[in-house]
Amino acid sequence: MLTRRIILHTTAYFIAVCLATNRLATAGSAAADDASARAFISAIYNSYTTGSKDGVRIDSGRKLRRYFEPVLAAAMNKDQEYAAKHREVGKLEWDPFIAAQDYEIKHFHVAIKDTAPGKATATVTFANFGKPVTIVVDLTAIKNDWQIYDITWPQEDDEPDAPATLRAVFALKPNGAPTSAH
């Protein structure tokens, strides 16, 4: 005969097993997210260490959409098209992945931090021409693929008023809305 004590113990055991299983599933998911985010960022930065001087080319709307979330990719593409049409240099005069126009990078290190479900921050450190550089890349998962939401660069002493983030270059608020028209 089932006693109240047996029912309570069985229920408590069942709840504990469910909680433990959920924690393991969540930990496994976070580890998978970390691995895929690291692979996405590493693929970008590997192209700067191979000896090739191309880095990552983001010179078309298709390429921009591959790496950047839709609102940021659209703003970058609009700027590139406007600059080409008017034979000007666009707002982004440097490579956003390395915060420079030229580079000599031999190694890099990536640290991934989950910030929310489907969101992560990658801190990339490397030396460019012997000078240490730290770039912070905010990532968002869209349709199971990581895309860049924003990039934060180190502020240069000689340019303290320069935008410190990619979204700021294109006058995008953190929620994606533009702050002004081109």
C-alpha cells in the first residue's frame, strides 16, 4: 500500500531527476553554442593569420549578410553602395575585424562568454605589428547561425571622439534603429 511518505519521497526523487536532467541538457546546449560561436569567430580571424593579405572581404551585400545581423548588414551595404555611386570612401575606412587597414597577425586568442540564450560575446586578442589589440564581438544567433551584432574596438589616444563600435559608425542604436539618415 502506498503511504504518504513513499509518495512524497518518490515525487521528490522524480523532481530532482528532472532538474538534474534539465541542467545537463542546458549545460550541453551552452557548450555547443560556445563551440559554434568560437568556430564562427575563429574562421574569421584565421584568414588574417594565413599570410594572405585579403583578410575577410565584406565588399558585397551577400558577404555582409553572411557575417552581420540584418539591420547592421543593410546599413553597411547602403553605405557601400552610396560611396561607390559617389566615388567616395564609405564610413568604414578600416577593416572592422582588426580595427586597422594593414595587418601582420601571427596568432589570435578567442574567449567566448554566453550572455543570454542565442547571444554571446567573443573577446579576440592578438598582436598587430607587435601592438596588442583586443576586439569585442557581440554575437546573435539567427536561424541557428551566428552573426555579428556589434564590434567594439579599442579607443585610440589620438582619436578619442572616433566611434568605438561598428553600430556607432553607422549611427545605429543598440536596438537596431538608425539615429540619423545617410
